[in-house]
Amino acid sequence: MAVAASSALIEELDHAVSGRPPQRRTEILRQVMNLFLSGADRFNEAQVGVFDDVLVRLIDRVEAGSLAQLSRNLSGVGSAPKEAVRQLAFHEDASVAIPVLSRSRQLSDQDLVEIASTRGQRHLLAISGRATLGASLSDVLVERGDSTVHNTLAQNSGALLSEAGYTALVKDAERDDSLAETLGLRQDIPPDLFRELVAKAAVRVRTRLLEAAPPEWREELQAAVVNTARQVHAPPPKPVDYTGPRSGMVELNRTGKLNDSTVNRFAVQRDYTSVVAALSFLSSAPVESIEPLIGNDRLNGLIVACKAARLNWATTTMIIRNRPDCAPVSTQQFEQAQTVFDALTLSGAQRTIRTQNPDNKTDGS
């Protein structure tokens, strides 16, 4: 075939199928498909383009059962006509779309994101099992997918998951033991989310995850479990009145004594009412924004507050290490935390901490 013959072929095809019964159109599709498959590895780009034009024209005129067979036949062909594959993938009938959505390499990430954003759960499930998935596509699947999609995505070692995607899945895993176990066995789950997952998992799942965890993590994980159980059963804490401590910070600042050394001492003494008041005063952020950061397992928000308060890393370390009723922080966590601290600018940290709401979303939770 030559590219110059494409328009004439399409015109001839239109004439051939016009007014024909569905069975005849299906037979023409079958013949074209077989002709392509018989030489798919030999056709050049121009020839494949002609087949693409023909198949796209036929796809609009053939019933779903025959299109599903076409989809199955094209799904594993590396040189499959791109527009025909794309048209099959966008088809509303999931039986038509699933084969190419599951396997075809002719679909771009943009195509897959668009389909995942607009089609139903069977389409999403097919995409979630693909050999490789980028984080942006996985985010859409997490946002729109049901529990079956989430479990399939979590089981897919070729799927990249963003921290936001992991956070959402870990939250869902509180109600889904299968998802909790699958997530916990992934090699790329962030350590802080793994601890949260283990701490909140059902006993059977927790046992399985603790057995699979590296030995050096187990003591820390057990501490996280104990801390979570204590928080669940403990009565709600009484609100702290920060009026006095805030006044104290004003006086310390007036005399030039509100500095790293003083805040470091508050942390060592576990005087976290004073730590919160100091961070609030030094960063010009409300106490309501600072207080929740102290007990949060995820450290980024507290690191931002310390940076915004002009504290150094040694003082920040002491604040993190001595937080009351919090699980011990591993060496790896401290290394990650210092990387975040060093990367933050003072102006960026202050802008972030001053504009967040009292519910505090700075730490990505």
C-alpha cells in the first residue's frame, strides 16, 4: 500500500460498507485486521498509517463484540495503528477498551490520564494493572478508583505512587485489611506512612507486616503501635491556656533571652507548652497552627515552624526528639528531616506557616 492511495481506499471503503448489513461490515473489519496482523512486523510507518485510516473508519460502524476482538488482537502489537488503538481505548463499552488499556504501548500518558478522568471503574481497573504507571496517572486512579482499583494499584510494583497518593491509600487502608497488607509490603512506601499503616492496622495484618519489616524497624514500629493505642483510649486532653506562656515569651524576647539556647532547654525539660509558645511568637503564627505539629508523626510541618522561628538544626532536633508521647524517630527520619530543613528558606517557611489554617496542612497530611 502507498500513502497516496489512502484517500481513494477510504472512499472505496465507504462505498463498500454503505448500506451493507452489520454482518458484512464485521467481515470487512475481520479481513482488514487479518491482513494487518499477517504483516505487522514488515509494514512501514506509511503503510501502518493507511491501515489506521481504514480501521478508524470501520470502528464507527461495527458492533462492540467485533471491536472487542479487534482490541484483543491489537493490544500486544507494538506497531499497532495508534489512532485505532486510541479510539478503542476511549470506547464507552469496557469490553472493547479493556484489552488495549491493559497492554497497548501505543497509548500515551496523556491518553490514559484523560480516560482515567472520564470513564468508569472497569476502565480504571484495566489501567491500574498496566506494566508501568507514572505517579500523575496513579494519582487519578487513587482519586477516582474504588477499592478494587486501589488494591490492584497497590499490588502493581510497576506503578509509581506519589506521597499524596500513598497518604490517601493509607487512609483508605484503615477500613480495608487487604489494602493495608498490600501497601505495607511495597518496597517504596515512605517510612512515616509505613509506621502509620502498621500502627492502625488490624492485629492479623500488623503481625504480618511486622514479620516482613526490617529487624531494625521493629522496635520503632512497636512503639508507634503502643502510642496509637494510647491515643485511641486516652481521654481528650484539656485545652492549654497559652496566655501566660505567650506573655513570658514577650518578656524573654524583650531582654534578649528568647533564642536557640532557651528553646533547646524547654525541649530538654519537655516543657512543650513553652516550646509551642516560643515557636508561635518567633514565627508570628497562631498557637492553633503550631500546637498540632508537636504530636504529628509526620515531621515536615514542625520543621517548617522551627525554620520560620529562626531556630537552628540542633534545637530543631531536640524539639523533635523529646516530644511527649511520640514514637522515637529513626536515624533515617532525622536524615530526611535535615534535608528538608536545609532546603527551606526562611522567607518560604515563614510564608507557609503564617498562611496555613489551624487544621494545619503544611506536613502534607
